[in-house]
Amino acid sequence: MIEFLSKVPLFAKLNETQLQAIDRICGKKTFAAGTILFRENEVGDIFYIVLSGSLKIYNTTKGGEEKILATFKPGESFGELSLIDGKPRSATAQTLEDSVLICLDGTLFLRLLQANFDITKCIMEEMCNRLRETNQHVQDLTFLDSRTLVLKSLIKLANKHGKRSGTMIEIRMGLNYDELSRMAGVQKPVLMQVLRDLHERQILMQGPESMKLDLAKLR
């Protein structure tokens, strides 16, 4: 577990003693695909790290539509914001596939932060990175056209969840077309048109459970 924790962005700069302190408050739990871990506006008392599987974080509009804010893969963490500021969850978290998560109790986690500034600083840096990503996403929605928004979302998924072989990247993610369109910030018909165009140009090859992106042709 120590080796895995050392690769988590929040803890990557910590020494072995500090990682052992974190390991002592960790627990593991398995969740089936489609499980809601917590909902928007609920009180948060657990901080999660993905050990295996994947998840999505999303908001729900008054009309019941989802807006996917982020997806998380093994080694990435989420849910710490509510523990630190004491406010309700800002979004809903749901597993996209069967997943194993490392769960950290909020009370124990906050005690650890109080006793170790290095860990606290790492978390602050990660939160700054996420804020920058959010700001960039808002800017993208303002200035980029629909085709570029879809391409940027596909590349983001490829970077986070893809397996590369030469110039090809295979993306295995549990997002359906509705979820992918919401993540890109475009209407579903627009998404489908862009995907069809990419398929005709042999840039994107779609299968039943995955898609392949040809980086050479994309350039």
C-alpha cells in the first residue's frame, strides 16, 4: 500500500514515514458499477482514493440533467474538499465500473493534516491544480467551438484512461454518449456528428466497450 500511496498526486512528495502515517488510517472497500458514493449537498465525512476502477463526479440541473465535472482513475483522489471546509458535498460521485476505493475517515484525516504541514501543503497544491483545470474548462466553454470541445474531451480521456500502442490510444471508459456529451459541454446530436466525422476520417474507431484514437491522423 505504501508504494501505491507514493504515486497518488496528493502524497507524491511525502517520505516513507509520512506515507506510513497515512496508511494507518486507510481502509479498502469494493463498490459495484453505478454505486452512488455520495450526493451533492450531503455532509461529507470520508475522503476517497481510487485503487481500481473509475468514477465520475457530476452536478445535476433543476431539470434533472447531469453535468460531468471530472472522471477519476486509479491513483486519483476526491472528496477531500468537504472535509476541509466543512461544507456539504459540491457534487455527486458515482462509480462507472466495479471499483475498489481507499477510504479515509474524515476525523482521522483532519488530525493527520493538523500534525503534518507537508501533507497539508501537498493537498493545497492539488486543489490549486484542480481549480486551474476548472477555470480552463469554463474558458473552453466560452471560447471553443463544439468540434474542438469534443476533441479536447476525447484527448483528456485518452490521457487519463487510455492505453497507448504506437500512435493508437485505446480508451476504455464507462461513459455513454449522453455522459460524454455532457462532459464535453455540447448537445448529444453535435457530439454524434463530430464522432461520425472522426470515424469517417479514420481518426476514431469505435467498439462496443472502447474507442481507439489515432494520434498520427489527429495531427
